[in-house]
Amino acid sequence: MSRPRTRPIDAGATPLFGDRRRRFHRGRVRLDLDRTVAALRAADRLDDSDRALIALARSTANGLDRLEADAHRSEHVVASMARVHLAVLVALSQRDAAAGELAPGDDGDDELAGLLRDYGDPE
């Protein structure tokens, strides 16, 4: 007795739990970050040693874009993510690619402290 032929599971079948692949959508924060990174590269202010900072900036930008689209988001989470993103942006914008460090005389701390003070304590 032979078994009936069956087709492969994935041949035209609808996935059991829906399509889990997420389509990547660049939101406004990520698009602006990409423009900023392009401008910094064009001005020769970034080099290969900045890759980790750029990756972190992209991660926080993507997170902020996802949070912006979430109607049930926590404003505290948005503010926390924005603080991290801002710190990375300050670090990127103050880098001097030739020296591999912050631009002379500008550590970015005063500007960052002022911006964080404006957000206030979420408690």
C-alpha cells in the first residue's frame, strides 16, 4: 500500500503565525541620521573607527522610529532612548577624524547637560 503524495509544507501554504518577516521602514529619525552621517563623511569628520558609534546611532534611531509609531508607548521610554541617541549624536558630531578624538576644546558635556536638563527627571 502506497502513501498518498503530499506537497511540501511551504509550497503555497500560509504561514501558521503570519508572516514574521518585518519590512524595514526608515522613519524620520533614521532618515535624518543617515543625512547627518553622510554630511559628516563628506566633511571628512568620520573614519573607520567611528563604525561602532554609527551602528549605535542607527539602532537608537530605529528604536525611536518604532516608538513614534507605537500608540501605547511610554513617554519615559521615549525620553530615555532620546537621551542615548542624543549622546551618540554629540559624540559623532564632536569627533575629529584626523585625531580620532573629540575636537579640541569641546567635550560636548555642556551642551548635553543643558539638553538633558530641559527634559527634567521623569519621576
